[in-house]
Amino acid sequence: MKCFKLPSGRVLVVTQGDITRVSLDAIVNPANTMMVMGGGVAGAIKRVGGDEIELEAMRYAPVPIGEAIVTGAGRLPSKYVIHAPTVERPGSPSNPRFVELAVRASLKVAVERGFQSIAFPALGAGVGGLDVSEASESIARVVRESLSPSLVVLIARDAEALAKMESGVRRALDVEPEDCRVEIFKASPQA
């Protein structure tokens, strides 16, 4: 786990894990404008958190790129899900501009709602087609320039994505991170 210090005492953490196990105020779903939660991160959020997340989000559809909505988190350990479109239609490509707009919209609603912590996957990567490093650089740049919760977490799904995520964040922030430990994951249920 790496921590990047930001202005005003904020911290951006880069770590590896499962975003559906994150226990923060909100996690961000890289949505499509129709709020259909089919594959990728959205599909995982729906599988773990429940269909009610998608049903609530779809009541707001269509949500244009550059806006974000907040729903309950169902059975997820986080309190809320912020749905920020990074693609027009399910399975369509994303681009760095869409990612930047999605991050700005996510941070705006998080600050408006008084959230102190938020977690992002590599928005626009995976189904959206962007490289994790490029997506992470866009996310970190917007976080640095915007009002945000005091704790912002970027979650990589595996070691390869983590290395790319750290590289993108370093390029955007031009600072070296520190090793750190922040409790963000809910403990696995005991067998």
C-alpha cells in the first residue's frame, strides 16, 4: 500500500484488492450512461451488493458523462455507490477525457454529501479499453486539482494493474509515495 500526500492534508492511497470489499463512505462504479450494470467492475458490484443497486441507479438514467449519481450500497461494506459514466453504452470505449469528467463528477457529489473517504477502480480501463496507467494518471491529476474527501483510494485488481496504477499516479503527482497502512477492507467472514 502506497500513500501519496496531497495539499490540505488529503491522502491518495494506491493498493491492490477487491473494490467490493472496501469499507469506506463510497466506492465509484465506472458506469455507462444507461446505468446498466453488466460486466467488469459494475457487474462485480451488482453481484456482491445486489440487484437493488442497479435498480436504484436505473431510475436516474440516462446520466450523461460528466455527471454522477449516488445510490445505496446494498450488501456491500461501503455506505454508498457513486455511479459515474465513463462510457456512453455498455461495452463502448472510454477515453481520458471521459475518465476526467467522471472523476470530477464523483468528487463533486462526494464533497456535496460530506463523504470523508472514496475508492476508485481504474476508471475507463478493462471494458472501457484504456491502459490502467493512463486511467490512473487521469484520476490522480483530477484528484490533485479538485476538492475531494480527505481519503481517496485507488484499487488495483492484481499485481500487474497495481504496478501500472502506481506508475500513472507518480506521473500525475510527481512525488514519491510512502509505504503506509490504512484499514479500508472489511475482514473476510470467518468460516
